[in-house]
Amino acid sequence: MDHGPWTMDPTDIITVSNTDGEIKEIEQLDVTMARKTFGVMPSPNGDKSAEVDYLLHKIVAWSKIVWNSTLRHEEARCAVEATIGRTIAYSLPAMAVLPEQCKQST
């Protein structure tokens, strides 16, 4: 049975029952809006620019802290692998970025 394409009126209110049995309204976001979840910034429409911006911000902030520290080169390398490197590696499977976006961090 074909009912045609799925549509939703943006003025519709969606509710869900929480673990206490209370009815809560679910906030509806535009499909272009990314939202941080499980350490990544997915966007329902597939746009990866928010994820790239999020990671670049984390990389820059992290590098400022490390380069201004008293860590020796070997310690800094270990810190990269144990912290920001893991952050980047974790999010890669969820991303499909363009080569130009990858070069922004270099």
C-alpha cells in the first residue's frame, strides 16, 4: 500500500514519555543543523562542515595548550597519540570529508 512520500508538518508537536512517565516535547531541528552526539557533530542532511569546524577548533585549542607547555618533544608526541589523535580517529568512520577539508588542519 503506497501512501506517497513521507512528510511532516514542522508545526506538529512530537512527544515522548521519559523514564519517570512524564510526557516531554521533543525539540525539532532543521535538517541542516548539526548536533553534538557521542563525540561527533552529525547533520541529518549529510553536511560535514560542522564536524570539520568542530574538529579544527579542538585541534587548534589543544595544540595551543601543548605547544605552550613544558613538555619535551617525546612527551608531546605521546600526548598527541593519547588525546587529540584518538579524538580525530574516533570521529573518522562517521565522516566522509573532502580532501580540501582534510587539508584545512595542516
